[in-house]
Amino acid sequence: MNIAVCIKRVPDSETRVKIASNGKSLDEAGVKFVLNPYDEFAVEEALQRKEKAGAGEVAVFCLGPAAAQETIRTALAMGADRGVLLQTDAVPVDGFVTAQALAAELKSGGWDLILFGKMAIDDYNQQVGPMVAELLGLPCVTAVAHLDIDGQKGVAEREIEGGIEVVEFPVPAVITADKGLNEPRYPALKGIMAAKKKPLELKPVQLGAGAIEVVALTPPPERKEGKIVGEGPGAVAELVRLLREEAKVL
Amino acid sequence: MSAILAVCEQRDGTLRKVSHEVVTGAHRLGGTVEAILCAAGSVAGADQLGKFGADKVVTLTNAGFAKYNPEGAAQAIAERVKAGGYTAVVFTASATGKDLAPRVAAKLGVGLVADCTDIAAEGGTIVATRPVYAGKALLKIKVATKPAVLSLRPNVFTPVERPKPGTAETVAVNVAAARVVVREIKAAEAGALDVAEAQIVISGGRGLKEPANFKVLEELARAFGGQAAVGASRAVVDAGWRAHADQVGQTGKTVSPTLYIAVGISGAIQHLAGMRTSKVIVAINKDKDAPIFKVADYGVVGDLFEVVPRLTEEIKKLHG
């Protein structure tokens, strides 16, 4: 089974966001970057599927700056076979531009599955996976929390409001992974050492400008200072009064 | 005059309420608003969309649209957009909208501006604001795509009634045979609300001590008479106490309810990111120095096992 996994380098979820002096982007000084947490589920799923099939290849693809090689190495340390960095100075704001670059790279790969995380925890764009599927003409199921594949037929479960959608699809397909799909493995020392010797290809890409332009990145409005209503169950009556009369939410 | 397409949602032949928000949001862009639905037949509640300002309600019907049909819906909507010359297409960032909007955008050859909390037309240009880094920052962007494709965060665009004598029409559409087919929907526990859509969210963290204790939060949720959902912090989801679907935070859901009650949650930065846009935040925690109190409008310091049951009693009195 040949599986492509598309991954992204993102700031760690504990990052305190500081705005850069241009007023339009994140100040990256001191920020720790990691493999996007949802992409870990995608990498893990690919590894388990390959292990189960007993043959095949797991290749990871990442669009990003030179520093994203480190992100690819993380996936290689988990067990992926090789990596490709579509190297660019900055990841576009316009998700369609990213999707076009990835689709062009993946087009002739003959992949059984193309996996993504359901979204990146930095830009929350949540669109590149299904867009790549559209561009490649492949069936796609997004935000998958459970996946069964038997031969050329797949069944996926995805969460919707108030229930679980059970979706059937043919393979090859594009799947985006939600939390719960599996438990991603931690790279073992052996894997980390092995990852250093695995192939990692750098391919500079020229991206279109897209038609989505950043005007400003700003901190969210400060919440006004709250108050401690009191201590213990005795404070509950006053809390309810405030919620009714001051906040007017009850 | 520009025309905006508001993509509404139905389930089992009934309009989903989030559609009112889509029509309301679409209005902020000016121009006429055409509400569109994909369904197998007529949709109960679709006639209400005029009340929220839809100039026209169009139901695209196909026998394959009884359940959500991602490929067929994307094709039908994209074809309508191409034929109709709309300046913008507005979706909701619901579970379905998050799946459908990127497919439509890709068919139109443009990027999607997802999960917006504000949209406006400024001098002929569409400008959108959307939270990034799970709400730790807001990104304001100029959208010059033709058309602009936007999705709106649920619970943010409060429906505004502006009645119009809207017209309604039904158009039968043909679409390619579906490869991706929704076979069934396994319903969650009866009456269970999704944390991303509930008006009231009561979340629990490690302070609950063990999974069974979440029943004190479930009782409080029930006291709100079907308006409240129970959420959870990452710590307790990772520990396997609660379902992933209930997680609030940067690697879970970002929620904007009218009332958010954080119980036994210290307030890690990634959790705060997921709930800070709630209208009113209440924190109940035994540690008076917990970071959650910094973002809470109202805090109660104390043992949650004493405070929450008392709150449940008080709420029952109000709803009784």
C-alpha cells in the first residue's frame, strides 16, 4: 500500500502569540515549532496501514520553509520512509495555492491513499485536503475518526452535530484525520537515528499570489476584568442573580 | 447590485437553525441574498428564511440529496455559482459546511476564507476577520477572489429578523453518481447537543477527579432544559474520560456560547484559546490563583462538588 501524507510545521499549542512588527504575522522569535498535531494522526494511520498490508511506502510531503525539514524528520522518525519538502519562504494565506502545489506534486504518484490532518492548528484553514482531492479528481472524506479499508472499499466515520456519519467510499481516496483515529506513536531513539539517513528531497516551488491578502494580525480583544463572586456554595445565589440581572444570560 | 449566495443546511428534510445565521451573515455583505438548500424534496422551515432577509429561497432537489451528499452538493452549488454571477458564497462552518465549502471553493478555483467571526463589504472589497492560533490572534483579510467563498463560525452571527416577502423556487438538478456515500447517521444520545453549537457549555477538567463525576455536570446541563452541552479539557480527553468530540481548546473545538461554565479547569493557554470568545464565562475552581479566573467574568472559589449541585438546584428553580 502506497500512502502519501501531507504535513505542516506549526507553532506548538502552548505558544503565546506575539505579533511581528509588520503587524501581519506571528513573531517567530522563541517559538517552538512542531508537527501539526492532527497530522500526527495521519502519519500514524499511514504507518499502521502499511504495516498491516506488509508492503508499500509511506512518503510525507510538506510545503514550507527550509526549517520544515525538521518537521519532516519527525514523521520519518515515527517510521515514514521518505520525505519531500516543497520549499517556499512562507506558507500562503490562500489554501487553494497550497492545494495546487501539493496536487501537482502528488498527481503522478499512484497513491492508494493520500492522508492529511483535518486542519492545521495555526491558520485553521481546514481546506487543503479536500481541495487536493478535487484537483486530483479523487473521492474524499474529511475529519475521519474511524477508518476501515477492505480491498478497494473504505468505510469512515466522522463526527457531525449530534451524531456520527458513516461514510462509504472507494480507494484510492483522500482522507483527513481527526483526533481519535488512533494513538500516534512517539518516535523512539532508534527511529530518530534512522530518520537521519532516510531520503529527504528539497524541491523549491514557485507559488501563485492567490487573491487573499492579510490586512492585519491583531491580539483578540481583552476580556474585561471579571470578579470573584464569592467562596463555596453560599456564593451560588449571588452568581445566579448576576447572570440574570447583570449579564442577562439566564 | 451584488448577489450573495447563502448556503443553508437541512437534515432529514428540516432546516437546520444555523441557516438563520448564514442568511443573517450574508446580509452584511450588502446586495440581494439568495438562500440555497440541497434536499430530496421540500424542506420544512425553509419558508422561515425570508424572515431573516433572504430575497429568494432556492431548493436544489435530487433523489440523492436525502442524506448529505458531499460530491453532488458541491457540484450542484458550484454550477449554480458559475451560472449566477454571485460576488460571494457564504457557508456555515458546521461539520457539514467544513466539509462542503472547500470542495465548492476548489471547483471554483479559489481559496476559502474559513470560520469567519466578522465579514463586511468595505468600498466594494470583502473584508473578513477570522480567529487563528485557536483565537490567540485575529486575522483580518481582504478577499479579492471571484467569487469570495466564506464560512461563518456557528453561534457568532446572531440571527436578525428583517422580514422580506421572499420568493421560493425548487430546481431539480442532475449530478454525477456519488462515490462518497453517507450510509447512515448514528445518532448521539437523545438530545445531546454539540459543544460547538450549544448556547450553554459546561466543561469539566481534572478537578472532576474521575470520569463518573461528570454526572454532576450532566445534571447541571439537564437543568438548563436542553440548551446546554457538556465539554471537556484536553487533559481529561487525553486520559480517556470523555469523547474527543467534547474537547474544547486548540486541538479540540473552538466555542462561542452565550454562557461558558468552566468547572475544575485550571485554564491552560490552549484551553483558554478555545473558549475565550464565549459571551459570558463562569469559572468554578478550588484554586483561587487558577489562570481560568483571569478570563472569567464571574468566579466562584470552592469545591465543585458542593458548588455545582447548588447551582443545579438554582437553575432548576428558574426553569421549573
